Amino acid sequence: MKFFSTIYLLLLIYIIAALLFWGFSLNKLSEQIYEQQIINLKTQTDSLKNPTLFEERHRELEQKRSVRKKQYLGEGSTFLLVIFIGAAVVYTSFRRSIRLSRQQNNFMLSVTHELKSPIAAMKLNLQTLEKYKLDEEKKNLLIEKCIREANRLNDLCTNMLLASQMEGRQYKTTKERLSLSDLVEHAVKDYSNRYPGRISGEISPGELPVHADRLMLQMAVNNLLENAIKYSPADTPVTVRLYDKGKNALLQVADEGEGIPDTEKHKVFRKFYRLGNENTRKTKGTGLGLYLTHKIIRQHKGKIGIKDNEPKGSVFEVVLPVI
């Protein structure tokens, strides 16, 4: 990137220098033409015998010189402006391409880990069941772990498939009237089973009806819960709150993790974007969950934002219109 920036800057300086050189050369040539025209005027018209004619032609030559200067200056300035705009567009596009390439590379590293981890865990559990004669309690525990990892794998695949379909505009939403309270309560119950003792829910009474695509909205809520679980210590709670706020429903998912810096809050909803470096960060992920959640909420005419939790952590807030 530094090498490209240096070459790019040198090339830009060269183009600007060449443009200025040709501008000065044209101006110098214009002055030479003017001086030659004045000499010809003096030889062809006697300023003493015909002062009026001489002054008139002299003014015409000065006017032509002035027009040439304005023409050179105008065309040169326009060309210089076009060069700067083009240079800015090319440089910005290149930086965006490099950033996207890095994010995609990080995504491939992450998704490989995310796919292999649950597969490896399920394989180990199944091999244990096959190899050893265990009592019913231990068998059920291993089976529950397999189901948990399978659910995790299913969520990951669904995220990837949905992201691809939404990018290609292939996913067709099927909106219906549904109870947001029931949907959130179902998600809380599901994640409470997956992560015992981690999830607590404070859901307002009433169904809070919304006009939404059940699959997409369920995925958005699941992604918020998964994100909160993933980025907070295993011994800290994740609190889910759902309130009735007049014409809107307010959903809050609060964790007690490290939190998100203010400068990063608007970036976490970008595709493939994740805090930190892929080689150094401790928590794995694909960078698709919050990106999809943001798009889903926006498609449902809602809003999503991030606040700081007290004493530490983050609170993801979703506002959806109720019907």
C-alpha cells in the first residue's frame, strides 16, 4: 500500500508539473505572438499618420492576447480540476478495494474457523458416544452439546446464505402480522437452553404486533443475542428487554463485555467488519451478523444503534414500528 501511494503521488506530481509546464509554455508563446504582431503592426501602420487606426488595431491585439490567456487559464484549471477529481476517485476506489480484500481474507479465515469448530466438537462428542459405554445422563449431555453445535453451524450457514441472497437481491420477503413479544421470547428461551444461566429477559406484556418477515426478524434477534454472548465473558449475564413505546417497540440487548469505542460504533454494521486484527483478536466470527441485522432492521423501517452499558459493555437498541 505504501509503495502504491508513493508511486501514485509521484505520478500525480509529474502530471501536474507537466500541465503547469505546458501552461507556462503556451503563455510564453502567446506573448511572443503578441510581440511579433506589435512589430508587424508598427511596420504596417504609422502611429503618427494614422493614430486612430493604430490604436484600434493595438487594442484588438491586446484583446486577442487577453482572450488567449483566459482560454489557457480556463482550460488549464478545468483540466487540473478533472485530474484532481479523477485522482481522488481512483485513490479512494483503490483503498476501498484493498480494505474489502483484507476484510474478505479475514472473512475466509474466520469462516473456516467457525465451520471447523462446531464440526470438530460434534465429531468428538459422537466418537465419545461410539467408543465408550456411558450412562444416560452423560449421553444426554453429549447429545445436547451436539445439538448446540449443530444450531450454531445452522445459524452460520443461514447468515452466509441470507447475506448472499440479499446482496444479489434474490431473497423475497414474506411479511405478515406477527407478535414481536412471542418472537423475542422464543429467542430468549432458545438461547437460554444453549447457554444456561447467561440470558435473562424482561419482556413487556402484550404481543407488540409488527408487520415483518418472520425468518429475517428472527435472524436479526438471534444475531444480536449471539453477538452479546460471543463478546462478553462466560460468567456475565446478557439482558434482553422489550418495551412498548407508543407507536414503536424498543428492543435492547445488553452485555457486560469490553464495549465498543465511539469511533467504531458506526463501523460494526459494515459487511465483514470486525474489531481488531484477525491474527490477534481472541473472539472469532464472520463479520456478517451485525451487517445482516442492520439491513434487516432497515428493511423493516426500523432503526438500530449502540449505547454504552453501565458499568461496562454495550447495549444494542432496535426500534421497530408496531401496527
